Amino acid sequence: MAYISRYDVEKLIRCSTPSKIRVDEEATEELLSIIEDRAGKIVEKAIFIAMTTRDKRRRVTKKVRLTKTDINIAATAL
């Protein structure tokens, strides 16, 4: 499961909303839980993709490497 700080979410909200809008604390908490859930699903999917991909580099090292491409594919799939 991914962990994102509340400060990061508040910073994201502040840069995306006009200054006159007040954001409720419950709204921040809800957004935080949604982002964490979504990030967790993306990571799970990316690990599955990394484990099932059969490219030469992974067969040679006999280790699975989670790459940027795996994350991008997983994020687009969800």
C-alpha cells in the first residue's frame, strides 16, 4: 500500500483551486484515501506486469526489476 502525506494532498489542492475556495478537512481526508487506494492498485498491477514480462534483461539477472514502463502501463490500464 502506498503512503502519501496529508501535506502533499493539501499542497496539491492549493495549487489546483482558486484562493477564495475553502477546502473542508473531511474533503482532504477523502481525497487522501482515494489517492492511496489508487496508488496501491497501480503498484499491485505494475508488480504483476513486472513478474510476467519475459524480456531478456530479466531472464539474465534472474531478478525482477520494477521499471518506469511497468508503472506507466499499470496506471493506464486502471
